Amino acid sequence: CRQALRSAAGPEVDFARAEREHQLYVGVLRGKLGLQVLELPADESLPDCVFVEDVAVVCEETALLTRPGAPSRRKEVEAMKRVLESLNLNIVEMVDENATLDGGDVLFTGREFFVGLSRRTNQRGAEILADTFKDYAVSTVPVHDSLHLKSFCSMAGPNLIAIGSSEAAQKALKTMQQMSDHRYDKLTVPDDAAANCIYLNIPSKGHVLLHRAPEEYPESAKVFEKLKDHMLIPIANTELEKVDGSLTCCSVLINKASEL
């Protein structure tokens, strides 16, 4: 909690509370939703390694191992590579030293990819992603005033983009709408951080949405409550948010029946 990267100085992370929040997050995925969860080993030399989303983009049977924008995070890819290989996915490694890509900048809508061009992700990284997932359109979106594209947006349903209310978030949404041939529905929440949520379509459960807890973002939670067709699960993320962590940051979702 002391060495993790952070875009702004602020209160110290309460490690015990961060651990409890993370255990609840894992518990919801494994216990409440019945997903198979593979936990990577903790590594004290990599203080940001809890944010596994940034080091891999998985779509169908292919996994792209990224080249994180922060040099201190590049060794995180090794543990992710081992676990993805164990799932027999097609592994593509980003070896071009001119490329950077954080998974937090990659929004997959089910139809296409939007890639945020940010302090952590550059044009070359986006090009390699496009080369890797040739079946899908890939559009780039400039990201200003935020760490990642998904710092203020995510998918909240099959055709539904959750988006924050800030000027930067709304500008990015406008760019995405202009770049796409498809019309998405949007769910606007007052708080940018709350727009990062986890949507799952689970055969036995239907539409499931993990979103930020009402005690953290009460007004945004009220907006999510309008999604009557979803199983809504509030999740607190107060501690990891202090070091720029969002709900999607802590997992990589893989749609694969695996024999674990």
C-alpha cells in the first residue's frame, strides 16, 4: 500500500480493510456467482500486481499479454502468462518496445474494442491489439484527466455503456459514439469512479452487475437500482481506489469451461 503507483497524493491505504474488501470481491465471484476463480500469488516486489486487468486482454480463445505503461509493472506479466497458458489459451505477447498497453484502457463491448490513448497506453499498443483481434473493429479514444478509459466507463449490460458525468467522460463517450457503427444505450452516473462496474451474463443467474456500494457513491447507486433486469451486487472498493484501483482492475474475465 505504500509503494503502489498513484496519480495523486492522498490518504494512506488501510491494508487490513483493503484485504477484507478484496476477499469479499473474490467471495462474490466464487461463492455467490459460482465462477471458477484462479488467484495469482501475491508478490511483494510488485505493489500493483493486484490490478491483474492491466496485464492481459482476453477475448474468446486468445489472450494478449500487454506491455504496461509503467515500467515498474512489466514483470507482472510473467505470473499472468503462466496461468493463461494453463488454460490452453492462444497467447500473444506484446514484445514491441515502442508499444504500451494497459488493460484498463481496453473496453470490449461484445461487438468491438475501444482503446483509450492515455498516459499508460499508446497508438502502437492499440495497433497490436487490433492485429491480435482481427475479427473486431478497434477504435482509439483520447483519455485526458484520468488514468485509464475505464476509470470513467465500462459495460453495464449487453448493449449498455455506464459512463461518468464529468466533461472528460462525456467527451470520450461522444468520441466512441462517433467512431462506432452501432448505437449503444448509455447509463450516466454522477460519479466517474462508479461508472466502472462489472457486468456478467451467467446462464444460471442472468444479467449480473457488480457496482460500487451505496455508502461510497449513494447517488450513483440509485442510478444502478433502476436496472430492474439485473442482479445487482454492491461492492466496496474504498481502499484500492486510493491507489487508482477500480472494480474491473482486480479480475480478468475468461469465458471458458475449464477443468481446474
